[in-house]
Amino acid sequence: LCTDKFSPGNESTGARNEWRIFATDIDEESVKSAKLNVQANNLDDRIEVALVPRTRRQVSQDPANEAGDKPPIGTVDDDVVGPVQIAMEAFRDRYHYACASDNDTALFDFCMTNPPFYGTEAEATADRMGDGRSRTDMSVSEGVYPGGEVGFVRDMIADSVQLTNSIT
């Protein structure tokens, strides 16, 4: 669950329910802001916000990554590919969740994301084609993903194949 700069602490994410929420984001400022909002809404006991690393696709297609097509060592586990797997791995690490076997993992009722819509920063910041209005204010990590929305969804589909029995 990506937090964006506002927070997962509203009614649609469980404030009025008994859900426990593990929210993740790759942007440190968004995580800080979301944690403050969770605290302000007295939801610390139900919502945890965690900073996670970028996906393999984000690292490998980052122009600043001169290592080529593989993420730098220590950035992303070799078995972790997309946004859902990274969130699941962060949960596992945070709670030291021990699996009985390699096929066993934590179970989640659902996974919700707010996919980035743009493939490049230039695309995300350009005025809208139809009416020339500026785009909504967003951070690069919030609005840009290699391959845009389609690339993000492809990575989620790859994750879902790996996590078939983890999200009910």
C-alpha cells in the first residue's frame, strides 16, 4: 500500500474497522508525513508505515545507476521483483515473520496501490495535452514508474504469480 504524502489513515483504509494496515512507500518524506497523520488520528495501533526500497525495474532503469541492468547489491533482494513483493518482504523483515517453508508466507486480506501514471519525469510535469492545465502536484516517486502505469501493473502481475497464496 503506497502512502503518498497524505496518509492511509482515513475511513476507506480501516479507521472505522478493525483492520491492521501495513503501508509502504519508497519516498522518505511521504513516509514521515504519513506517520505524522497516523499519529494525529490515533491509529498507531492499527496502521504501520514503512519505508521500502525501490523495485528492481526502478533501480535498473534509473539513469543514476551506472551498474547497468542489475540493481546495486543490497538494494533489492534477488527474489524480490515488484512493489507487492517488496512490501511483503518489508512486512516479513519488520515482524521477523518466520515461514515454515519457502512456499509459506504471511497472509493478507487484500493489497491496494495507487499506481504511478507516467513513465518519465518529463511526462509527469508537462502540461496536460487536452487543455494545457498543469498536472496535479506530486513527487517523482508518486507519479513516475519505468513503463508508466502499464509497467507498474506488469510488475504487480509478476508479483501476484509469485504470491498466489499470500493475498486472500
